[in-house]
Amino acid sequence: MSRRSRFEIYVDILTEIDSGTILPTQIMYGANMNWNTLKRALEKLIAQGFIEEQPIYGIKRSNRIYKLTERGNNFLNYLKTVKEILGPETIEIPI
């Protein structure tokens, strides 16, 4: 079994958030990674402007949610377009 690249991890996280998964623990399970890896990746994605962290109140365990920024949404749309152009038999793009 091969390990995922950092790029693939970032794409998995962005895809999870785009599909409506906004709580950190749910993103972690959906993207199939451990907490420390997720935490570092979220920090990088926030710093690059692909996602934004928003505080929430009233939930006992989590006090933040994550949403795609316009830049993150554009990036995912670009990857989907590239995947459509290349077709399913050329290369595997993780989205």
C-alpha cells in the first residue's frame, strides 16, 4: 500500500469540506488520517487561503468549523476540469 503525498492529503481534506463535512473530527475520519496530520494540514490550507476556520458556539467538543474559500473552491473545480479533460484512463487525480 502506498502512502499519500502531501498534495493528495490536501485534496482529500478539501474534498471532504466541499462535500459538507465541516467538523474537524469528521474531516479526519472522512479523509482517513490521524489527528496530528490533519492539524498540520489544516494549518497549511488556512495559511494558503484554501480554507477558513470559523468559531462556533454551543457544541461541546468542537469550537470551530472549516469552510472552503473562493480560492479553495476554484482549486477543486480546476482539478475536476483537468480530470474530465484527461479522462479516466490517463492518470489518477485524487478528487
